[in-house]
Amino acid sequence: MAAMVLGVIGWITSIVFIGGPLGVIGLILGVAALRKSKRTGTGRGMAVTGLVTSSLAIVVSILVAVFMTWYANETQECYDPGSFRQYRQCVHDQLTAH
């Protein structure tokens, strides 16, 4: 049950990087729950759900981190604008120049 809850919360919050660590914890708990379900014969569905959602949380967190790194690299010249309008224009120019 804990793996499934952490996996779902991790997946929902993965866009703000909190989901990655929650996903790792959920993945560990999901593996433990899956092993326990083999012995007891119950709880397999929640364990699998926890594994899947935790894995998704980790993957989404990694993709967000890669995107944010790429975005910061592409727009690093725009970090000292005089106004938000100048920042938006600079970002637009940087991203459409390629």
C-alpha cells in the first residue's frame, strides 16, 4: 500500500523534482511488497501499481531535469533582462535561432 501511495504522489509531484526521491522510495517498497505478495499470495496488484507509478515518477523527474538543464543552457544569455518583456523576447530569440 505504501509503495502505491508513494508512487502515485511521486508521479504527481515529479514535475517539481520531489517525485524522483519519492519514486525511489516507492520503488524499493514496491519490490519488497512484491516479494511479500509471492509468499502470502495477496497484495500483488498494489505492489505492481506501486512499481509502475514509482518508475514513472523517476522517469518523469529525470526528463524534467534534462529539459530544465537544456532550457537553462539555451537561454543563459537572457538571465539579466531589464524587464519580463525583454526576457520573453530574448528566450524566444534564443529558442528559435536554431
